[in-house]
Amino acid sequence: HLADQALVHQGKLERLRGVRVGVDAVFWLRSIQALKDPFADALGGIPPGIFGFVDKELEQFRRYDITPLFVFQGVAPGPQHSMFVSRMDQQMELAWTYLAKGQKSEAQKCFAVSTSRINGDFVYFIFHHLRHKGYECLQAPYFAGAQLAHFAEQGVVSTVFGPPGLLLYGVPSVVIHVNFSQLTFDWVDLDSVLQKWQITRDQFVDACMLAGTEYCLTYPYLNLGHFQPAAPGRFNFDAAVYIIKQAPLINWMQTFPTEDMKNDHVDGYCICKVLVQNSPVLHLQDHVIRPLGAGGPGCPPPQVP
């Protein structure tokens, strides 16, 4: 959607020369096309030649004098809603069914959808491989994104490379793609996003929650045509922005037809808001794990919604 709104900018790779970049390690691994083997899980889970492919990417960083600081996910909570898990299970079951029938092309498509190909074992191997190679690596206490936001705020890194969702943590700009062959990189800018929709950062966070995440359900009335028309089959994020500009999130929580439905949504929104605002991170000043945005000893605790 950011690309549709002309909010993805492109820059020359030379601008990153000599820059220390905080890297969401799993996001980076998923961006390496050679690692995307849809049959990896079926064959045992780890694509062959992984270290060779990773080393080629690392060589590109060295060639352009980019210093990566790799941040790995910590003990983050899993998805709160079973739909994210059951959908993957259904695709995996369908993939094996196609394979048993000899329909390899259909099986490949289902395997590709059903697995992230970057599982826990894979990440463990890569973490230790990078450390063995002498790269800076850190496993965050919780979310890699929150830790990267703290590093950016403290000036430990000049920019971050990861998913656009890092903007939710208040990171000013995020590199979302690096194309070494074309010597370019794509990035998104928080101020541009807020100006485009004429909203505050808090409203941006609330709009994203209304749109739905792994931790909160999509607002059920979001895709009604009278909010903002959308093309058939396309998700309408503009509707979420429109809704949140009309009234605060708490107001919309009063509109559910049943108390159970209201509780399901409110609980998810509260969890998501806390995870964005107050995820535990390793604070560099005193090497203590505290919520993101919390000050040092003696400072008042962060406001939790």
C-alpha cells in the first residue's frame, strides 16, 4: 500500500557507504532470494548451501563499506489468533496432497505459502555463523524491531533495515530493500507517511491496529463501502485512516454489537498497543532490560494504555 501511495523512496546505494546499519536479521534473511526454497521443509527444513548464499550477501555489505549490526528476535509472543496458524497448516496439508498425486507445480505453490523457510533452527545456525565471521549480533529480549528503534534513538546505528512496520516504533526512516545489482535501495519515511494522510504518529499506530495484526483483529466495519470505496479484492487501509481521523480508537470500541465481540477486539488492541509502546529492550546506558521509551533509574515509568 505504501508503494501505491508513492511513499516508497529510492536512493543510490552510495549513500549507505560508511554507514552503520541496524539490520532486522530475519527480515534480511527472507530478502535473500536464493534461500527461498519452497521444498525446504519437505526435505528437512534447511536449504542446502545456506552459508554460501549468506556469505555472498555479506560480501556485498563489505564491498560497499556498509557495517551491519544484526538484531535477532527474542522471546516474543506468538500470534494471538489461530487464523494465522490454521491457514498455514491447511496449505501444508494441501501441499502434501498435491505431491502425493504427482502434481508438483501445485505442491510447490502450497509449500511456498505454508512455510516461512526461516525457522528457528535456521536462525540459530545463521546467528552463530555471523558471530563466527566476526559480525556484531544481538538477540533482542523481545521484538527485534523495538530493539532497533532503541539503537536508532541512541545513535548506535545511523539507519535501520527491516519491514515498514518499524515505523510504528517511531523510527524516522527505514530501509526496506537493498538492490546491490542495481546499486539502489528503497526506504520509507515516517514524516512522509504522516503528512500523506494528515495524521499523528499515535493515529498511525491506531489505524494499523484497526487494519489488524497478528495480535489484534481487524475492525469488523472497516471494509464497509460508506467509509472509503476500495477496489474488489483489495484491502483498504485508507478506510482505517479515515475512521481514526473521525474519532479516537476508544470511541470505536463502543460500537460492537455484542459484549463478547467487544472484549475480543479490545483485548487485542490493548496487547498490541503495549507491544508497540513498551516492548522490553536492552537499554545501553546501564545494560538493563526495560520497556522501550523508559528512562533510566529514578525516571517515571512509561504510560501504559
